[in-house]
Amino acid sequence: MTADGSILVVDDEADLVATYERLLRRRGYRVVTAGTRDAGLAIVEREPLALLITDMRLPDGDGLELVRAARRLPVAPPAIVVTGFTSEASRTAALAAGATAYLPKPFGASAFVSLVQNTLQLPQQP
């Protein structure tokens, strides 16, 4: 269970969002979702977050903008950037934006859940 906030999942693929949400809720996590960068930014600005999971490419912009916005919060939640367009340049960009982890698609459910659990155990950044 996340002690201080929800897990925000931002992805424009509804099937993936439903899968992430099901996997996380099954383990007792509170989950909020968004399908666009703008909707995700609105949630980042108003809701306490324990973790941000965002796709790198969103229909209305760059998921890394969400990571940067989350990093500006008084207590920045860790962030996992997911992408189907894997490259060393995109990995470097994600980490430079402040992502805690970079997860290339496709991946298995157990790898996803394990990464979430491990990421949530890291100390939050002030």
C-alpha cells in the first residue's frame, strides 16, 4: 500500500492503462489514471503522488514534461518512464528529466510489478 498518495498512470493506450490499473489495485495500491499529458499535469498539480508512471510519447506532448513537473513538487515522487521506442537517447533523456527508472515495452506483468514495488521502497526526493 502507498502511504502518502496515489500512483498516477499516464498512457494513451486504454488497454495498457486498464492492465496497469488492475495489476496495481490487486496489490492494494490507489491508482489514478490519465490518457494525455495535459490531464496528467492537472493531476500532478492537485493530488499527492507516491509514484508517477508515464509513457514517453503522449498524443499531446512529451511524458517527460510530467516527470519534470513532478520533480518540482515539494516532495517529488519517483517516476517510471515507459516507452515502446527504446533507444539509449530516450533512456538518457528520461533519466536526465528526473525519472527513477526506464521501462522498455514490451514487458511482463511480474517485471512491471516488481519495478513498481522496488521503486516505491526508495526514499522520496525532497
